[in-house]
Amino acid sequence: MADAYPILRLMDQRAIRLLIADDLRRSRLTVFFRLLLAIPHLIWIALWSIAAIFAALAMWTVALLTGRPPRRLHGFLAAYVRYGTHLAAYLFLAANPFPSFTGEPGYPIEVELPPEPLEQPRWKTALRLLLAVPALLLATTLGSVTGGGGSWGRDGDDWSWALSGIGGVAAVCALLGWFAILALGRMPTGLRDLAAYSIGYTAQAYAYLLLLTDRYPTSDPERAGPAWTLPEHPVRIELTDDGRRSRLTVLFRFLLALPHLVWLTLWTIPAFLAALANGFVALFLGRSAGLLHRFLAAYVRYAAQVGAFLLLVANPFPGFTGGLGIRSTR
């Protein structure tokens, strides 16, 4: 696996990249009992996380004083992040083999980390926890067990320790993939890739927090992992956005989107009735009615455009008709 991506190693020693060498095949037996099989790993990562906290504090102190993290602590925390990545890939069905407990490289879902500690600006080191908050929030949403800690909770007179940090997008992929694997014996490509992307971003976030790199985590799939491919499908999303945003419209984005949200809600009612009618037509004729198809296609396009505008995926104000594209007025 080390020779599969030789060019990537020459690009940027500070970058964190996800490497995938998974063949999508899964053992139905191990998948069925995956959570039980992972229990020893969940206990081990909880213990390792405690040690990682003290190692990170020591590493932060040394890096703040000298500008370069110590090599031994760098290796210890790098192994911790790799191990968390392997465990997350195993638990969320992004990979099949039972991972080792040491965080050694070579797992089918692998994260490429800087092999040696590099000099880092002291001001970034001093503010690292604050700077990492947005990336950690996104990593929590995507979901992984890397850095999984815990929280104490009181139940009557008993205290119990519960692992946290298991959930999010990766968990949804694992849930859907679990049924697919039991039926097909393989993980669907899209679910594996989405789970792997979530795991890879989480690894970036913790690598940045733990001073393994000063490169801020990137959510760009092309920069953070391999060349992703989507399965062929008659419904496709075309993205022609240049990334630029108007600060004024972003500040008032929700207010600007209110008319669209009202219109989308009203449109949803006839769309639901049209979908029912189209279902009966397709049931008897074997194909959709042309008029209903065009009406529902416009509704789906409009919902996608409103969602893109509201969630800042695109900048131009969308039309109200569900046309074939949003045109910028700039």
C-alpha cells in the first residue's frame, strides 16, 4: 500500500490524506456481529485517549516553547490518529479486516500523516484549540470514533462511563450498508466512500488539534483523498459554482430565503398529490405521465436550488420555477 501513492508523498509533507485500498467485499458473519467484535477496540481507544490527552498537553508545551513538537510524542499521537481511523473504518463498515491495536500503517482505509514533526508557528500553537473548533464541529457531524472520549452521567446512585463520538454521517452509512452487505455481501461504493470521507476529515481535524500538522483540515474531497467516482445514475447534480460569496447576502441568507421556503412548502402539497397520481399511472402503464414527470422534475430541481442557496452551496438567488439552472447576475 505504501507504493500505491508515491506521488502524493512528494506533494506536501504537511498534508493529511486518506488512502483507500478496499475491494468492497464484506464478510456477512463479521458484519452481523461487527459491534460486538469492536468492543475490545472501543475499550482500548478509550484508554489510549486518556494517555493521548496527557501526551497532547506535553506536546503543546514543548511546541509552544521550541516551535517544533518532540519526535516521540509526534509518533505516539500519529499512531493514535491512525488507530482511530482504522477502528472507525472497521466499525462503520468502510473496511473489512479486523484492525490491529497498534495503529501501524497498512489498513485498507489509511490516513497519511507527516512522518516527522515539522516546525510550526508559535501563535498557531498557542491558539490551536480555538482554531480547531470549527473543524471539530464538522468532524462531530460527520462522525467517527477517533478521539472518542466519554462523559460521566448519574443514574440513581451509580456512575457510568459512556463512550461518545460515535454517530453522524458515517454511522448512517454503516446502518444502510449493514443491510446491503447482509443481502449482497459487499458494501455499496457510494456508502463506503461517504463513510471514508467522513473518517478522513475527522482524522484531519484531530491531526491538526494534536499538532501533527499545521495544515488546516480541508473539506474538499479531491484534496483530502483519492479520486472519487460516482456510480452511473440518470439523476445527476451539476455544480458550476466558483466558491465566491456576497457577504451581504450571506449575512441575510435565511431572511432572503423565506419567500422560497414558503413557496416550496406550498408547492410540496400539489407535488405530493402529483406523485401519487404518477405512481398509479406508472403502475398501470409502466412509465410516468409526461406532464406529471415534468412537473415533479421542476419541483425536485427547485428544492435542490433552494437548498443550495440556503446552505451556501451556491450564491445566486434562485428562480421560483425550478428551471434548468441558476444563473448568476454578476
